[in-house]
Amino acid sequence: MGLHARTAAQYYDGHARWEHIGELQSLLSIPVLGNGDIWESWDALRMMRATGCRGVIIGRGCLGRPWLFGELQSLFRGEVPAVPPRFGQVRTILLEHAELLRDYFGARGGILHTRKYATWYTKSFRGAAEIRNRLSQIDSIEEMDALLQELPQDLEFPITGLRVRRCKAGGTQKVALPDGYLQNPEATALPSEDLFAEGG
């Protein structure tokens, strides 16, 4: 069972409430997987130690950083994770990702998805801000690659980039439940289904 340690109203705002993951794990005999605010591999280890959960679910932390899963694998084997890739390596990974997106979604759909991923992959690299706007308007993988080659390929991955939020950065939302939804905590059906059953 997985638990994302944010409320629906909290949405992407503030910090995940890891204590609720620990509370759920203490109540269950089955493994609980924790989710929320895992931006680097060491966060996963901290969460598991703090909550007793048996594993983690990664969300926004891996966007533009698929090597995070390799870092987690190393850490769970008791090894120190490798340093993040340099920009040239990131470019190679992004090109492969773009080709896979094209193969799956087709030429047009693939490039639309690639635009947003390209901005995530290049986040925080020195000088990347200058090309990021152009990356969001590319029409081909070749055009993207030409832009990526404008930056030094030996740039180290910026430490500040490890904890930069990707996708939605914050904000709360108003949550509305159906009328009567919380009146009977033992109910197994939605209120509308109960009413339909009663009405025949």
C-alpha cells in the first residue's frame, strides 16, 4: 500500500507529512510505501528510517532525472550512489528519452512531450536558462540537440539542482466532497450509489 503524505487540499504546497506514513505503517502488517518530498536518494533513506515504511514511491523528483532510480538501487545495496551525470551525459539520456517519446506518441505528440522534459532535464545547469525558452518551442529532436550543444558538455550537475522542484511548484486547492460523503465512515459505496439503490 502506498501513501502520499500530502492532503488533497495541500496539493503541492508545503512539505509532505511523513509522520502519517509512519502512523499508517504502525497500524498495518503489510508493507507501506511512502511518497512525498523525495528529491534525492538520501531522502528515501531518511523517510524509511523516520517512518518505518518498507519502500518509497517517486513522483516529481525523477522528472528530468531518471538516474535517481539507479542512485536508489545503489543506496539500498549499501553503496554510495554515483555522482549525478555531467551535462553531456544528460544530453545523451535526454536524446534517448526523446526518441522513445517519439516512438510511442508519434512525431508531433513525441516532440510536445519532449519540450517539457527538456526544460526539466536542463534545470539549474549554468547557462541553460538562456536556451530553456527555445527548448519549449522545438519542433524536432535535431533542433533540440543543436540547442543542447550550445552548452559546455563537461558541466557538472549543479548541487542546487538536486532539490529544485519540477512540474507544479506549489499552490493549494479547494476540495469538495459529495454531499453526505463523510456521514458514514463504514460505508463501502459512494452516497450517490446508496441513494440509487434506495430509490430502486
